[in-house]
Amino acid sequence: MAATFAVATQAEPVRIELAERSYPIFIGAGLLRAPEPWAWLPQAAAAVIVSNVTVAPLYAQRLQARLRGRYPAVHTVVLPDGEQHKNWSTLNRIFDTLLQQHCDRKTVLIALGGGVVGDITGFAAASYMRGVPYVQVPTTLLAQVDSSVGGKTAINHPLGKNMIGAFHQPRLVVCDLDTLRSLPARELSAGLAEVIKYGPIADMAFFDWIEANLDALVARVPTALAGAVRRCCEIKAAVVGRDERESGLRAILNFGHTFGHAIEAGLGYGEWLHGEAVGCGMVMAATLSQRLGGVDAAFVQRLTRLLRAAGLPVKGPRLADNNAGRYLELMRVDKKADGGKLRYVVLEQPGRAALRDAPDALVREVIDACCA
Amino acid sequence: MAATFAVATQAEPVRIELAERSYPIFIGAGLLRAPEPWAWLPQAAAAVIVSNVTVAPLYAQRLQARLRGRYPAVHTVVLPDGEQHKNWSTLNRIFDTLLQQHCDRKTVLIALGGGVVGDITGFAAASYMRGVPYVQVPTTLLAQVDSSVGGKTAINHPLGKNMIGAFHQPRLVVCDLDTLRSLPARELSAGLAEVIKYGPIADMAFFDWIEANLDALVARVPTALAGAVRRCCEIKAAVVGRDERESGLRAILNFGHTFGHAIEAGLGYGEWLHGEAVGCGMVMAATLSQRLGGVDAAFVQRLTRLLRAAGLPVKGPRLADNNAGRYLELMRVDKKADGGKLRYVVLEQPGRAALRDAPDALVREVIDACCA
């Protein structure tokens, strides 16, 4: 699959090609201060920055300065921080502000923060007055390589993660690598889980590169981060461009996620970070792939070693006495279950993933083998 | 505009042409018992009927019988009745059921009821797992001629009507005219307001027909109802087919609605029926059109007379001491306001509508002249 991706120079934005919904992803250091990416902002009478209590004090002023010349009114909504706030009541705070400020249907929402801020803001934009434009300014590695690209937006429901949402593409994504300097180490690791993911599913040459550059990535060397974010966005752009609404191919981006969501739901959202759960989920999914004959034990060990080196947990938590049974129960509620039938993103070989059925008994074995 | 609409025979469904989102509208008596329309249902493991406490006891069993042969599981959610329940908490009852029943992303939602049920169910379908298919089975005249066709879905926010929603087209609309027999007289009149609307904006020959058949419509003669519903759906199909997301032409369907929404919001949702507010709003919009030179006083009187004969109020309620000021304030929050600038659907001539600006002072005069 790797050979089909175009390689762009550092200066050019990565483009998501979706006909009239196409948009650029700018990646680089200092972009919150650079004029270039912001020329892509849609015109409107007002822009509303949505951020959280952690990120807003660091970067909101810089972003406001960029927007003030462009919009007659710039408002800011500051949400609480954390996955446990990715719910209706937080979403409604955005709607409250939009309506109190008499924002019309051209108003541009701008998500400044990690995946939670991006997902909530995107869904607010998808549903305010049946749809207004929005822009992603992801400030975590996870959001830069995954959640802010591709138009998936959602909030959680007490009975399931990301159960209420919409496909709604942003008009522009700006990844300022400087914002990653303030990221806690644990969140950097969680982001690396999604970076690593792109190797097994699409590009083993990139996997080799990550292995070779892991120390530089953990040390946040800008050129290393830029290379990782760019390649992830290129791969995601190619996948999303061919399957915007996840009818098939796009599901491969969920490698590790079905198991990972069960971990998040089973422990309670926010206990483990999403990337941590996905990292563990990838070990499970790779082990399942091995049992199904797609990869060998050495590959599973290699992936596990890289995840561990990135600072990620590689053993799943035990959920209740009937551990594997509880995992299966939680996975059945997941969106990927189709007619009650679970399907798994597995590796057909290193660098190529596909959606497959697997017998419950085999999955139970895999889960129990991968839990602490 | 009238000449551009194809005339279908009674037996054929009206088709909304939106490429891969096209769908048929079946109109006739006894359709809840007829097999034909239901052949269009999408395949799935489960269907969920969403209805309310008033409609479910009358028709849910009949609909369940039609669906049982088709879906392994058929669930029913019964919501409270009324515009005041068109909110997040009611919407969430649908999500609760969908998740408790482990409904997957192919699950078909079926809205059985009036506009409120249709709008909430449509938005639930738009956002559950980022979109599942749904079917409209409208049981009020208003829903049959307007809200169930065209894919606009929404819930209300305390600060504005229909502020949170999505464009999400149904897969099928089934208008069983038998269900109109149980409709309270006041709601039939409210539906006639939207029927009458299609005359001034698109088809004066239809307006003549309504005048000639008003007694039969009020008496619920099936052939008269069938003719009215069909023609309204044909006109709406043509408009929506050319402007799915209300970027221009589609706005003409909102004739009377900007004023009407102010009435509903000003009195509190549910005080006046939507159709009643729209009826009054059309008198205001027609009066504004007269002041702008599009129609003459005789036309405004003719429209007013027909609305009154349909059992509708034709004088707006006074809202607060500064009546017209309060109307304007409420209208500015409305979705149609663009950058704080209000635009009005006005008649350029009988049978043709357009979106226009109008000076506040003129609008104030019109409002005060049209209020009790």
C-alpha cells in the first residue's frame, strides 16, 4: 500500500481529497504565528474558539491574535478537560455560547486542543443550525495524527463511546508542532500509539523509520515529530479519501480500537488514555492476527517491544472475573459490531490490514493471553 | 414555476431526486396495511419505531405487523407528546433504547407521528453511530406535506427552535391518509396552513384548487386530502431536489416561518401550534410583500380569508410592550438571520417567492399592523 502514497515536501500541506469537501492539513513549527495557513479560513461574521482549561491559557491568545484581523467578532468557549466531559452537557455549553452571541450559520468554530475538544467541537459544528464550518487546531500528538483529520466527530453516551456524532469534514487543519512541547509525557506516549499504528496497517517502511527514530520522537525533536505527523496524515488522507464514511477500507484505521474501546469502557472513560488503550488493543489485535496466520510471533514481539519503548502499557487490564467474557460484552456494544456480529481489524501481513470475523473462543484465548 | 412540476398518477410515489440519497413518498389511504411501500425498507437486523403517547396506541401495532416479517427484531420507543418535548432529554431516550438493545449502525429508525416525532427521530438517525437509515411515517397533515419530506431534522434549544440538527434524508416516506382521521381539528387546520403556503410561493393554480376544495379538505374527504398532500410533496420534491441544504431556493419553503418562529418563541413553544404561527406569519410576510410591491392588497386579503376559512388565527399575538421590537429580537436569533442581518421570504408576485432584505422600520410597521 505504501507505494501508492504521494510524498509531499515539508513546506506543502497534506491534502485530504474529498471533492467539494477537500481541505489542507498544515504541519510545522510556529504555525500559530505564521500567516500562511490562516488564509484558508472561511469568511464569516464571527469565529468561536473552543478549547479547554488546560490548553486555553497556553495558546488561546496566540490564536485569537491570528483571528482578530479576519473576523469582526471572536469568542472563546473554555470547556473542562478530560474524556469524562465528552458528553452532551459539555457540548451544550458550546451551543449556549453560540446562541447567546447570536452566531449565524456561517460562524466558524475552531477546535483548539486534543481529541476530546476536536470531537466535541466538530459535532457542535455538524449540528449547530444543521451545520457550520469548523477548523481543527490539534495540540496533542494523538489529535494531530488521528482524530482531527478525517471528519469523524462525536460525544460519548453513558452506554458507549463516540455513539452520538456525525461525519463532518473540517475546512482546515493546522498542526503547530510547538504545541507538543507542553504535552505531558504520558500523552505523548498515547499519541505515539496511533503513530505506530500506521506501520502495521499500511506502511512497514514507516514502521522501520519509527523504530529508528523513537528516541528522537520521545525527546520531541521537531524534525522527527514533523516527519511522523506528516506521514500519518498522508496515510490517513489516502484512506479517508477513498472511504469517507467508513463503509470498508477506513475501518483499518481502527486497528486495535475494538479491544481498546472495551478497555476504556470497562475501566471507565478517562482511567486509561485512549492511546494507551489502543496500544494494548493493538497487541491483542496483532496476537489475533498471528492466530489467524497473518503475522508471526516475531512480528507481535516486535510491535510489543516498540509500544513498550514508547512508554505504553502492553498488557491489558483484567475486567471482572470473567475477563474475556466482559471484553466481548463491551465490544459487542461497539459501533463496529454489525448485526451483533463482531468483526476485527486484523493484519493479513505486516503492512496490510483487513476486517475479518473470528470465532469467540479464539478471541477469548487471545484476550486472556494478553491481559495482566 | 408550476409548469416545471411533473404530474404523477395517484398510484405512483412522488420521488425526491437526490442522486444516491433519492427516495419515494407513498401517498394513499390504507398504506399501513398495504404491502407495496414497505418493499422499500432497507435491510437490517433490527428496526426501532419511534412514536409518542398519542399516536402509538392508534397505529403502532399496525406498523409493527408490517415490520415483523422483515426484521428479526422490532423495538418501539414511546415519547411524550408535544413541541415542548422536542429537546435533548427526549432525544436521549431514543439513544438509550438503541444502546440497551445493542442496535448496530444498520438499524432502521421509523418515525411514526407528527413533525416533532419526525424531527427528533431524524436527528437521532443522523447522529446515532454517526448515521443510520430512517423512514418517515407522518400521521399529521403538517408532517405529510412538510416536515417529513426533505431531510431537515432537529431538536430545540432553550434559546431557539430547531437550532441543533442535521440534514439527513429518509429512505422512504409513507403518508397513510387514514391516519389523518384521528387528527384533532386544530391540528388539521395547522397542517392546512402549510398546504396553503405552497400556493403563494410556487403554484397559484394549486391555490385556486385549495380555495375550491377547502370544505372537502376540512371535512377530510380522502380524495381531497390525497390531492393536497401529493401536490405539496411534488412542489417540495422539486425545490429540495434543486437545493438539498438550503443554500438558496429552498428558503422559499420558509415563507411565513421567520415571523412564525418569533410567535412560537415569544409565546413559549407549544402555546401556538407551528402551523398556526406559520399561518399568521404568512399574513405578515404577505403584508411585507405588499409594502415591497410584489403583491396587491387584494391578494393579501385573499390569502388571509383562506387561512381564516381553514380555521387559523390571522392576527399575531402581541409580544411584550415593544411588540415589533420583541419580534425583531426573536427573529434575529433565527437561523435565517445571516451575520445579524435578517432576510425575509417575500412574494415577488403571486406564485413566486424570493429571499430579500427589508428595512427594520418597514418590518416593524408590518408587524404592528398584523398584530391583535
